Amino acid sequence: MSAETKRDTRSILDQNAFNFERSSGDDHLDSLIRQRRDLVGPTSMLFYDQPIEMVEGQGVWLFDGDGKRYLDAYNNVPVLGHCHPRVIDAVAQQMVRLNVHTRYLDEALHRYAEQLLGTLPLDSGRLVMTCTGSEANDLALRLARLHSGKQGVIVSAAAYHGNTAAVTEVSPSSMKQGQVPDFVVCIDLEPLNDESLDAAAYLDTQVANAIELLDERGFGCAALLIDTIFSSDGVYADPAGALAPAVRRVQHAGGLLIADEVQPGFGRTGSEFWGFARHGLMPDIVTFGKPMGNGYPVAGLAAPEALLAELSAQTGYFNTFGGSSVAVAAAQAVLDTLVEEELQANALSTGNELLSGLRGLCDEFPQLARVRGAGLFIGVDIVSADNQPDPLTCSRIINALRHRGVLIGAAGLYGNVLKIRPPLCFKPEHGHLLLEQLRQVLINDLGGVTS
Amino acid sequence: MSAETKRDTRSILDQNAFNFERSSGDDHLDSLIRQRRDLVGPTSMLFYDQPIEMVEGQGVWLFDGDGKRYLDAYNNVPVLGHCHPRVIDAVAQQMVRLNVHTRYLDEALHRYAEQLLGTLPLDSGRLVMTCTGSEANDLALRLARLHSGKQGVIVSAAAYHGNTAAVTEVSPSSMKQGQVPDFVVCIDLEPLNDESLDAAAYLDTQVANAIELLDERGFGCAALLIDTIFSSDGVYADPAGALAPAVRRVQHAGGLLIADEVQPGFGRTGSEFWGFARHGLMPDIVTFGKPMGNGYPVAGLAAPEALLAELSAQTGYFNTFGGSSVAVAAAQAVLDTLVEEELQANALSTGNELLSGLRGLCDEFPQLARVRGAGLFIGVDIVSADNQPDPLTCSRIINALRHRGVLIGAAGLYGNVLKIRPPLCFKPEHGHLLLEQLRQVLINDLGGVTS
């Protein structure tokens, strides 16, 4: 089956979405769903065949309006756990004192910048605070294009890098109709599932072809823009280091490596604090987002001084909310708590245990084809009896888990990958609960249907 | 003098910026400034010839590290006043309960959407929550281009609409080098200073020419994108209604009116809650930003259901932080408090008194050429002895006021406009203080230099 025929017409972003033309089977929920449709409208997306009205969160737990408890194995924004007191206190204390933009001096911003830049391998790195990861990637593309003098961008086949006009163009997973523009070339990661493949050589060849294509089309290669855990592609973590030759090739050709750390960053992949570090890469630009403020809107970008100076000579750049007093307080609390609670180490140990448990289920149940992941970022391929991507069964599993009180999501070019990406305070007992419920789903809830 | 010769090479955004090559004259500040330069770098901008380290805010007041008090007549983000307890309480209470994205159901989001949409004249309007005004304008451009099938955009000559790649293209005030792209046509507002001009006819003619030019260039006119108080152009408020024929012309030609309410919205202009309503306009899309959360990052866009459905058929759209539980709590508190504290009425009455006081100073001091404004959004043109735009004297006035404890900013195509835009809890006594200090500056601090 080709990518074209296997993909349905929804964007990958809409996988696991509630169908607004159906009933949730619950009057109260149906009333909320009508409000949503009539007030927020077509861009609104709700999770699950029966959407959930959440009312409370605590650590790895979410609670709905009926008091039902859900194990959150999906939300990566509350990286420290839902409603973490350290962040709440930091935000509350700063809110009563001051909340202004960065056109006034603020030592706290400098302290945070110094600490964050200290974790990065950039020469003369500078931190630009933005409000969202989309803004960070949008700015990163501008910097890369200005510096390289080229326009083309290489991304993964089901990449997602945000919601602005510019980053939507390099986000094939957002497309429901049509293709990415000609200045974007996508690399298919699925062949990496073949363990006999020389992954580094494959990626290098793909990138070489992409550069050649972009040159032929007259765009040149401005950047390789990657989320090194390949979240929306369905989590491609291994082999660590496989990206290195491809990245060197891009950089040798005058393109930049933009490491989008919105997904893998801040310790999630366990062995390293940053996703690019797992692959031994030297990025030119690093972007940050979702987990940076544990839910308070904070994001940013680190780049060498020279790149920012080039932009600054052309246009002004100011971000009203980026780096404001409260945003910095939230981000600092997150960084401090990640270290104090040793959450990166927990991501590694709990993640390894969960990976191992999922691999056990894989051996037991034919619907689970393979497990990929690093730390607390895991993808599980769901396949049909004839070993084809099976988005329908994937969706059934996710919805059955939801009804059993476990929240995960879907990913992958074909929508057939279970995406497991919990807060980093997820402990082995939470992993056991997830595994047990998944086993129950596979035994009891699929009604013998595999495709 | 032509616009070319009168403008210096800095972007309009950089007006009133500290020059990083100078000393602030204070060792502690110089040390903070070095940190800023070395950690945040070239895109960083600090206000005033001696930047301020702010440590506290309360209502219309800000306090620096030495305990010096500043009357804030600049910051429009804290629309209710700095550190307003209602917003702090709402955010703090929601933070301990839950903070998740909009893929779960949340009645509070629907309640807010219903209330906000109820203030707008859109048919089948829907509210899309974003995180920043830049994201809202970026999305608005996508909607307008998709719906109209055209690419061209008409903006004011010194417009600013945000910081993404797409909105920077339609923000001439951000350009330091080069011009706006060919698909953007700018309208000069300066002729509106001539009171004998038929403003409505002038604007209509300008827009007609712009549409013709965009058609000739093959782009067509997708949108007229305006902030109806024309903040960065130097505040052009009058005559109210003058925009109506121009807008009708755009809409008749198949283009959309995008009303960027980031600056004039939420009651600031006094007589109406929205800037477009002062001009009696019927926008197709309305965008919101800065004041919407009193400092908590919240923004959004309202558009007819049909436009969002068109986008939604093409690409997915999701905004992680937009409409999250805490963002909605903050936005709701702002909307409620604006009503309860009657801040729109205060903007009108205090604004009128301040306008009148400034017009009195205008009669007295030749450097003050004219005063424009509506409610608590006021621009004052500063000119030389030969009646030319005088950015140098403008900058001197702003810096002298800063040293006297009053904060305002600069605006305008030539950087010669005092921009006065305080929190809406600004009262007549605060206006008197501003007027008195401005009088003192004009008498004592300019050293006889007028250009």
C-alpha cells in the first residue's frame, strides 16, 4: 500500500478526533459539544469518541466532571505533572509583584537565559523568548533562510512544527488536501523499521537526494528542521546517532540544523536533556516550547549571536509576552524542579521499564507490531492481520483505553501508532497500570476485529 | 521632506530604544545591560537612554530597583492596571485546579466565547483562541487569502501587526532595510492631519488605487488589515467613520476587512468597545491580543464559521496554549472587570480630559504640533521650528519624562509622535501629573534645542 492510499483524508493532527456529526452518547456532553461547535467551530478538535469534560488535574491524574480518574499518559505540556505546586507558587508570587515585557531590565530573565544556554553547545548562543513553539520555529525558519540565502527546507514525512502560515508549510502532518510546497522535501522514516537497514546511510542518502532536489528546483537547502524524536511520525528514536551524517551533509551544503526540541526537549528522552544530544548533533538553532512552563505559555529559541544580528539588521523583532516577568518565573521553576526531582533520570528508568513491558505485549498480541521510543516518549505500531498499518484498530485501542481511564494519543503517517508521552513524574506503578489496561483492551475490547 | 529622507534607518519599533553601545550612566544598570547583550542579544530592545530595572507594579504605577515610582502611561497589556487582584485570583484558583488544552471539553471556554462573540457583529461568528496577537493576525491572513483566492494586503504606512514571518511582511514599521513585498500596498495617513481634507474621500481613493495596483501586479486584494486607531502610525483616530467608504470598496472587490483589535480593542478608545465600531465598520475577521488577559498570554480571532470551515478543509489548526483552562480564566476575569469597573467609560472621560489638557499645551509650546486620539489612546506630534517631524526632540521629551517618573513611548512613520496609552484605570489625577511633568519638560529639560 502506498502512503497515498493508506492515508485517509484527515490531517494527522485529527487522528483520534471526535466526529462532530455523531453523538457522544451522553446528554450533558452532547450539550457541551454543541456549544463547542457553535462557538468555537470548525477548527475545534476534541479527543475520543466520547470527549471528556476535564475539571481537575494532579500529577499524572486528570479527573472528569463525574469524578472519574484518568491516568494521563498523553500530555507533555505539564512535564512536571498537572498543577505542580512549585510552578503555581512561582507564578502566583510573581503575578502579585510584577508582570512586564522585556523592554525593561530583569535579572531573572538573564539568570534563566544563562542557565538554559549553559545546557546547549552553541557558540555565542543567545536566547530569544517567544510565547509559543510555533513562534519559535517560525523565527528559526526566518533566521535560517536569511543566513543561508536559500529557501528550501527538509522535514520528516509526517512532521509537525506548529501553526503559523510559515511553519504550517513545513508541517506535512497538518495537510488535509494537497501537498507541501515545492520548497519542502519530506523524508520517510518508515524504512527505519527494518532492523537490517543501515539507518545512518539511509538518512544520509535521503538528505543528499533532498538537497539535490531543492537545488534543482532553485530553492537550495536553508535548513533541516527536525524534532529528533519524530513525534508525529510515530516516534522514531533509534538508532541514536543515525542522524549525524545527514546533518553534517546539510551543514556542509550551507544549510542549518534547526533542532525542534518542543517534543523531545527538557529531559523527556531520558539519556540526555535534549533530543539532538541523543544523536550527538551540533544544531545551529534550537527551539523550545510546550513543556517549558509546565502549562504557562512560554517558548523560545537559541541561536548564535551572528544569526540574530543578521535578522536584526533587516527587521525588528519583539514578542510582547515572550520573556515577560511571569513567563520567566514559570520557566525557571520548571528548570529547577526538573533537576531537583530528577525527572530526566525517572524518564529513563520508568521509560525503559515501560518499553520493556510494551515489548512483552508485542510478543503476545499480533496487533502490536513493534515498539519504538526513548525515555518517556514511546510509539507502538498497530497493524492488521496482514501486517499493514491499521489506524482503525489503533483508534479502537485508544478509545477503549480512554473508557478504562488511561489517556494516550495517536500518531504516524497512517495514524496507526499509539503515542505514549506522559508527564515526567510518571512512575513504574503508572506504567504497570497502563500495561495492564492495554492488555485488558487487547483481550476484551477489540471484539476480534483486527482491521 | 519625503518619507524616505525623514525616516532614519532604525525600524519604527526601535524608536525610543536604548543604544547598547552607550553606558546608562549607572554601574548596576550597565552590568544588567551587559548580561542582556550577552545572553539575549541583538533582537533585544530596551527602552530609554537609561533603561529601567522594574521590580514592582500596582495599578498605574511601576517601581524600579531603587524604589522610584513611575506613572505608567505606556503599557496597554495590563489594561486593568498592573497586578490586578481579580486576574491574579482567577489565574491562581484555576492553576491549582486544572490547566489543559482545548481537546477536552470546558464549559468556561464556551461561556467566554459566547460573551465575546456577543459583542461582535459577525454572522455565525466563531472564536478561535490563540496565544498571541501575532498568531491571530497570521491566521487571519491565511483565512482571508484562502477565502478570497487572492494574496494582496493593504495596510497603513507604519503598520505593525506582529512578529511571525507572514505578519512581518505586512508590518512596514518592522522593516529596517528594504520595503514591504510587492503584494503589500501601504496607505499614508499623514495627509489626515490636514483638517480641510475630506478624510473619507482620501482614504477611499487610496484604497481604490491600492486595489488597482494589487490587481495590476496579479495579486488581487485579499484583505485590508487595519488597527483602526493606527497605533504605530502615530494614532490616527479621527474623523470616526472616515474608514467606512474605503472598507466598503475593499469588501465590494472581494477583499476582507481584518480588524486588528490588539491595540484599540477592549474599550480603550472610550466611545465603543471595539475600534472598528467607532468607525461603524462591519469586519469580516476580528483579531485580539495584548490586553485580553491583562498580561497572561491570551489572544484570539473571531471569524464566520464558513471561513474557518474553508481552512479546516485544507489544514488542521491547533493551538496548544490557546484557550487552555487558565488562559480562559484570565480572559474571563478581564472581561468581567472591564465591565464592573466601568473602564471603557473611564477611558472616555479621562481620555477626553487628557486630550483637552494636551491641546492646551499644544497652544502653549510650538514643539507640540497637534494632538490626536480617542479615549486613552493619544498621539502628540513633535515638530521642529520649521514645522518638520522632529524625532530627536520627541526622544528627548520621552527620556526627560522617564527621568521625571512618567513612562510614555514613541510612534509614527518618522518617530516623532508621543504615544500615550496607559492602563484603563488611569484617572484624571494621573492625567494631571502627566500634563504637569510634560509642561516641566518643555520648560526646563529641552535646553532650547528644538531640532
